[in-house]
Amino acid sequence: MNINTYVEYSEEVKEAKQNGKALVALESTIISHGMPYPQNVKTAREVEDIIRSKGAVPATIAILNGKIKIGLSHEELEYLGQATGVIKASRRDIPYILASKKDGATTVAATMICAGLAGIPVFVTGGIGGVHRNAEVTMDVSADLEELSLSNVAVVCAGAKSILDIGLTLEYLETKGVPVLGYRTDSLPAFYTRSSPYDVNYKVESAEEIANLLKAKWDLGLKGGVVVANPIPEEDAMDEFEMDRIIERALKEAEEQGIKGKEATPFLLGKVKELTDGKSLTANIALVKHNARVGAEIAVRYAESSGVEVF
């Protein structure tokens, strides 16, 4: 198999690989489906710059004109931020988008797949998907969880999105053997809030500790990823009680309107933004930037401990 038939690297990413620099993967649905233009492109560039400032190289991933792009140019970022009809790409969608030469913005699951193909061990995002509420009836479980059991990629996030059933999400990850690490926290953060009623598997205190854990896991051939749950900074966090109330209202509206499947999360996040007068979007941006700082530190430490595969 020659993956280069389907994969293209930006010049910055090519240079990083040639010089053995640490790389950090970034998703693209937050650009095409998560924020309005021009805020989406501005945020994407700021996140990339944070990663560079920490000594790593950002690799924003998307599918453009039937090619998996590992790293986007300024022009490609601008295009993705304004384009219409971009497909929200998960595992099932990748072959269709490639074969039909369409454009796709990668979800957490698709970004993990592409990062794995490119040999990038650390991926920064906002929050992972999970088991949706009432999943025992709807069977609505995010592909992110299955992908975490398959791809050797550490996902740095602010925990699970609070619109989910967090308890069942943790049960699913346990079944699949995916470690859930709390970065300087015992409690699993819930995206907009710093804590939830649920504990992480292990509390870790440093990027070096996480890098050593990743090396041990993959050196032993223990397939699959790791969740690194990094709480939103205290000054940007939202009130837990207030968010629970807002999320319940958003879930009720989604049910009344019959919104389900891959449309559910964008609807719910949009409704939460509306009900918080935009404060949730501000929190979202803050936590992604915070995750970028931590993710870059982990990537640099991992590269130091194990070496980066140079293509």
C-alpha cells in the first residue's frame, strides 16, 4: 500500500519530518462546522502559533479535492473557513470523499486515522465525542470512542462534551482498554466545566510522565490511543449547575425537533452558544488553546524519549 497516493504533506510538515521535529495533529471540523468565519480561521491560526511557540509543528488535517492534507497552507485554511458543502468526515466517509475528490473536514475519529497514517502520535482537540444520552434506545455512540481503541494517537482534550452521558462514555472506554488520564486532576473535566461527578483512571502531573506512559504502551504493542483530559482554565470555566440546566434545555429542543445522528452535536453546541449568549464559544476557544499548549509539550517530550520517525 502506498499511502502517498492519498496523502499530501504541507511544506512545513515535510520539513518537520525530515528534521525530526515533534508534530501535533489538529482537526478541521472546528473550522468548517464549529465556528463562524472569520473567527474560525483566526482561532485555527492562533492555535497553530501556540504549538509552534512550544517547539512543535502543527499539522491541521483536512481532505481537499480528494487528498488527505497533513498540514494546511494559509490559503487552504482560508478556503476551508469559508467553503460550503464541506462534508463532516468520520471513518465511514473518508473513502467516498477521496474517491469522489470532494472536500471533507475531519472529526476527532477521522483526524486520529489520518494522524496515525502520518505517524503523528499527539492530537489536540476541544472535547471527544462519546455515548449520547438515551443511547440504550438510540444506539448513538460516537465513532471517536471506537477509533480511540484502534489508533495509536494520544488525544489531548478538555474531557468529554457535557452534552453526553459521561458515565457511559467512560464505561465504553474501559471496555476498549483506553486509558483516561487527568492532567493535574482526579476528576474528568466536562468540556465547559473543570470537573464532573466521574473520576479519571490516573492523575498525571507532567508532560514527561504522559510521554513515558505513551512510549511504554506502544513499545509493548498495546494498540490504541490515550485520552489526556486537560481541564479548561479556571478563569474561563463556566458554572457547572448553570451548564447542566442549559444542556437539558438544548437536549429537549433537539428531541422535539427530531435532530439525531451526526447533526445532533452541531445543533446542541449551537443551542448552548445561543443560550449562554456566546459565552460557551469563548470558553471553547480558551480550552482549545490551553489544550494546544499541553499537547505541544507532550509531543516534544515524546519525541525526546522515543525519537521521531523521519520520512
